[in-house]
Amino acid sequence: MPAPARPAIVVIGTHSCRRAVHASASGRAAPLLPLLFPLRNRSAAARTTTTTTTAFPVAPRDRRALSTDASSYSFPVHRFDPHPTLDHPLHGSTAEDAPQPSVIVLQEWWGVDDQISSHAQRIANNTGAVAIVPDLYHGKQTLDEAEAAHMMTSLNWPKALTELEALALAEQTARGGPVARRKVGVVGFCMGGALSLALASRMAQRASPLNACISFYGIPPKSLVDVTSIPLTTPVQAHFGENDDLKGFSDAESAKELAKAWGLSVKQAGGIHAHGLHSLESNVFIHANVGHAFMNELKRRPYFNKDDADKTWSKVFAFLIEHLKSV
């Protein structure tokens, strides 16, 4: 077995923005509205999205209803297949009889909009995995911050997490072929970043934990789930902005506390975590000079930096390919 890797804090990059959420006693997510980027008066023109070209190929989307049994979850689920004309890194790194890996991509508070769809197709195109996007808002999406906050706080987080767990289990069950399990990862942003860690934590309690987890600027409340033991079963990355001011959700201090907690869990387990075919890693990346939502290129993000985002995407793709391969 390779020597265990220590969870690390790595400071990289440049960008900024804001959002936050915590769980109430009822189990629903409750807003920290004073922290949620103060709702600014914006003109209609300011609310429109701006499209930015990307270095990585984002082909026309194949957004089809997923064929898995949906009896255990209520939300619609969309599938984004790798574009057939692109060279997909996971091809040739997956055993001939192994099912194609899946990556569950979780939305920001805006809903399953063009940005999340673009993220999903980009992940599929650059890894060869199928990107699976559950629509937690059942088709609703918005450009308005107040409405987004309302939709997020109206979401029943415990129910959503239970249904995401059912989706992950359905994805792990191979559709055809002699191999019983497919490799499954999760990537989430903001609200979805918190849910990605929560899902990895839930799945860590099962015999078949997730194979990879990446969270962007989001930590779930402790009242919902304890994420400290994720590195013991699942390779994990968490990305935060150095200037993010959402205390307790995605600020730099919370990121450092998360890295410390992961390091302590690994140490208490004797240095053993997420071992097997893949190299061991659980890292917290703090991106310098940026705030919240620094990967969102379509939603009024004055601090979005294309070059830095491309470097971060390269890190994401390499991580997913490493931990979703079969050979």
C-alpha cells in the first residue's frame, strides 16, 4: 500500500462574490441573509448573464432523462454524455468489462441553469465519465438573488440528501455487464458544494462509499452531517476563496478548520485513509485573492479569471480521472 498522504492546505490562484446557508432545527436550510451577498439594487441589464469562452471543450449538451430507477427520488435527473468526437482520458484507463464511471454534479442556489449544465458537459468531455445532474428545484431557476435565496431556504435539505444518496446508490449499480458496481464521484458548487460533502459523508457509512468528492465553496452545517471522516473512505478536494466572507460556510477560516479536522481524523485512524488502487489524497485549496463563486463565469462575476479557472479545472479533471479509473 502506498504511504498515506496528509490532508493539506494549499494556497493557489485569484477572484470574489457571496452566499450562505445553515440548517434550522426543523431540518430545512435557513438563510443567513445578513451574510448572503447583500441584495443589491440591480438593473435588468445587470441581471443578464455574460457568456465567456473557455479553454476546455464544451460541446452541445446531451441532456437526456436518466434511465435509472427513479422510485427512490422525486427530482428530475439529467445525463450529459462525453462528446463522441473528443478523446476521453478515462477510455483505456477503465477495465473492458467495467461500466462507464459517473460524476454527480450538484447545483448552486440559482437552480440547474446554463452554468451548471456547462460544468456538467465540461466534466464529461474532459474525463470520459457521464455527468449526472439532479434538479433539486424541479425545473425552477432564477437570475434574481432574493428568489434564489427563497428557493434554497425552501429546500428540505435532509430529504434532498436522502434522495441524493438513493441516486448515488442507483448509479453505483451497473446497467448491464458483469461488474456489479460502477465508480461514482460527486462535484458541487456553493449549495451543491455543501451537499457534495454531505453526500460523501453519508455514503462513507455504507459498504460502497463514493470514489471521489470535490466541493467548491460550501461546507454543510454540523446539524445536518459530520464531514470530518470523509478522507477515511473517499478521496476528497475542497476549494475556497481566500476573501470569501461567508462565515461558517465557505470563508478561509472555515476552510482551515476543515483541513485540520480531516488531518486529525486521518491521524486518529493511524494514517489510513481512502486506500486502494488510487493514490491517497484529501486536500483543501484556498485560492488567493478571490471570494465566493469564483468558478461561475456566467453569473455577473466581476472577479472570474479564465486562466485561473482553467488551471483549477485541470486539477479537477486529473483528480476525477485518477480516482474513477479501474486499471
